[in-house]
Amino acid sequence: MTSEYSMQSVNGQNKVPEITLSFWIIKILSTTVGETGADYLAVNAGWGQGITRIVMGALLCAILALQLGSGRLRPWLYWLAVVLVSVVGTQITDLLTDGLGVSLYLSTALFAAALAAIFAIWYRSEGTLSIHTIVTRRRESFYWAAILCTFALGTAAGDLATEATGLGFARGVIIFGVLIAVTWLLFRADVNAVVTFWFAYVLTRPFGAALGDLLTQARTYGGLGLGAQWTSALFLAAIVGLVATVEFNARPRRANSQTP
């Protein structure tokens, strides 16, 4: 097993950013951009669902290839991949719901089952689901497969809660926010860190999607009417600023770690 890992090694450096408050803020901003960005490209920019799926899917494949081929963590590349996964995850759920007529109840169950299968195969292959040991390309491949599934699952679950069951965007933000807070409390109470991380990762998707819909949807539909264009631009700018700050702060630590 050790020799196989070294053959697929990415220099033994973890390819996932440190899990700090900024990580979760950028994650939520990314999920919101995925919701608002997909709507803007497909509707406001006039691309349509089909072209949006093709272009975003191709971009995601290209960026993931760069991410997997990188020898170390590059925050801008990692978070660009997350934003694109968010857009594509939204598109996958929309394709099933709007294009193929699959009910949100069924798609939520299917994505939950798919995520469970990914975790089972990942754990059987690697013996861990920890995101602190993403140090081989195989583990990183499992990681990104799980990430894509969490975004699709979170989109389906969020749409199911806020639209199909009539919860509404504002109450969706509150309820999913409370669930995230409960997950954080469980983590603080020493509940398994891997389990609480993945629960939080799934929950931040419907939270961000509900927040995006609350900001962009017209007031007649329960939103604030800010529009997808300005919301996407604002949140993207915030992501760029935060990622730049993380990268700037990481350079001294990276330089020190490379000093003999």
C-alpha cells in the first residue's frame, strides 16, 4: 500500500485548504455563486441550459485536470474548481428536475445514495475519509467526486425544502443555518470530525443556494430582487479577496517549511 501511494503521490502535501472560518465563508460564497451564476448564464446571459451545461462542464474538467496535476495546494485553483463544481452541481440537479421531470424527493434520495457509495468505496480503498490526508491523486479523485455529489445533493435538498415543501427562501436560510450551527456544536463536543465536516459541507450547499435565491429572486416570489448579475459579481469579488488574503498569509509559512 505504501509503494502504491508513493507512485501516485502529490509530494505528500495535503491538497485541501486548512479548515478555518475563512474556509467556510468562501465555501458558502461559492455555493451561492453556483446558484446565482448558473441562473445568470442560463437565463440573463441567454446561454440556455444546454450551452451552460456544456461550457461549465468543459471548464470544470479542465480546471480539475490542473488541480489534480498540481504538485501542491494552490488556493486560487482549488477554489475556482469549487465554484465550477457548484455551478455544474446546480446544473445536474436542474437537468434532472426541469429537463427529465425527476421529482426532488427522488433526486435527493439518489444523490444521498451516490454520496454514501462514494464514501464506502473511498474508505474501503484508503482506510480513511479524512480531508487532512488528501496526499495522493487517488484520494484527491475520491475527494472531488464526493464534492460534486455534495453540491448536487445540497441543491436537490435545498430546492426540496424551500420550493417543493413551501418552506421559502428566508426560512430556508434560517433553518439550514441552524443545522450548520448544530453541526458545529457537535464538532465542539468531540463528535467525529470527519462526519461533522461532511455534514457541514452538505448543509452549506442548501444554505448558500437559499441565500442566493433570497437575494436574487423577485419580491413576488419571496426574494429581495437584487438580481443574479449583481449578486454573482459581488460574491465573486468577495471570494477573490478572501482567497488572495489566504494565499498571501500562506506564503511565509510555505517559505519557512521549505527552508532547510
